[in-house]
Amino acid sequence: MLDIKDLIPLKLASKELGISYKTLYSWVKNNEVSYTKVGNRYYLSSEQLNSLVFVFTKSRNYTPKEFII
């Protein structure tokens, strides 16, 4: 079960990834990255964020459809 402490708000996640909030939000809305919704807010799990950071450090030519957990 996912613990609330393991959830990162999209705004913080976008800063960690070095992308705009709008870009990350569009990926979420298009189901291009996995997310958790609590109420009306969207979050990435720490595992998902770490995976995306790993992919971003390997290649800046990343598209989310290439890597979905």
C-alpha cells in the first residue's frame, strides 16, 4: 500500500525533473506517466519520480510513453 509520505506533488516533481508544471500535468492528463490522485490533486510516487529522474539523466530526448511504470 502506498504511504502518503511517498507522494510528491506535481509542482515539486516538475522542479526536480527540470520541466514545467504544465508539461508534467499534460503527461498526467494523457496517462503518459503513472500518478496518484487524492481528492482533486495529483501526485507522483517517490518511486515514479526516481525512475523519471534516472531516465532524464540518461537522455534529455525522453518522451514519457517510452517509460511507464
